Amino acid sequence: MKPISRIMIAVAALSLLVLLFVPIWRIDLQAPQYPEGLYLQIFADRFAGDVEKINGLNHYIGMGHIHDDMFPEFAVLPKLLMALAALGVLAALWGKRWALFMGLVTLSLFGLWALWDMYRWGYEYGHNLDPRAAIKVEDMTYQPPLIGHKQLLNFDAWSTPDIGGWVLFGVMALLIGVYIMEIRFNPHK
């Protein structure tokens, strides 16, 4: 691969380490009684934001208590991100197009797994309600949206990438661009 391609791959790989320090995903809640809104940020190893306020509200409708220990992924995700970054740097040093392709496949599978895992958690969290909850609405589930907006009773809920999510999308876009550039300008290598 061209030296510029290898540099871009290394920069993309090292950018994955940013996800160890910034929030990756965000859920915002807004309701008349909370005009300033509530938010939950998901980092690679913890939750942040208005976790206790959200837990207090969720108690009334029978949702589980959100806490870091409920996610075994928080113990694994930082190590996985470091491994992905290291593999990306190795692919840059090696300079083989197939290594870049395998990195793209691996990163794509990681992204799909992360989205599936968030969906699975949201489904369990929003459907497995305590039958002794103070507030019950017939046939109502409280699964937060995976991406985008959803109305949950009088709350508007938005689920969007946070800084780390956008970094991850940027890394993937850069790697796809490098791969396309390498195929276009070096088609027989």
C-alpha cells in the first residue's frame, strides 16, 4: 500500500483509543416535568449522566435499576477496543491490502455486535417490568430507541451516537476510503 494509506490506517486505528475516554452513546429524555431534560451517557466502561434520577423515575414503572455492574461488557469493551487499535496499527505496519480488508470486516462486525447488544439490553430493560410497579399501563413497554426518537408515555426519548460513536463512524469511513483508494490506484496489488 502507499505510505499515505498506511499513515491513514495507523491514525484511524489509534483514534479508536479515544473511545476509552469519551462517551460512545447517549440517551436523552425530555418531559414537561423535566424541561431541562435528563440524559444517560454510555462509555466503554460505565454509565454517566442523570443515572440516579432516571433510576428513580424508572422504579415507578417497574424498570430495573441501571448500574455499571449489570454490564459484563464494561469489563471487556476497553480491552477489545485496545486490541482493535493494535490490530489496525499492525495492518498499517504490514501494509497489505487484505489486512486492511480484514480490519474493516472485524470493525464492522464489532459495530454490528455493539448495536445488537444495545438492542438486546434495551429490549430486556423495557419489557421485563416488575409486576408490583406503582404505575402500570396495559400493553406498554418502555424499550428505549436504539437510534432516533421514541415517545415513552410523556417522555420523548432520543438515542444517538455521542463523541465516541462519531469517532467510530469516522474511523470506519476513513478505512473504507483508504481501501477504495488503494483498489482504484493499485488495482493489481
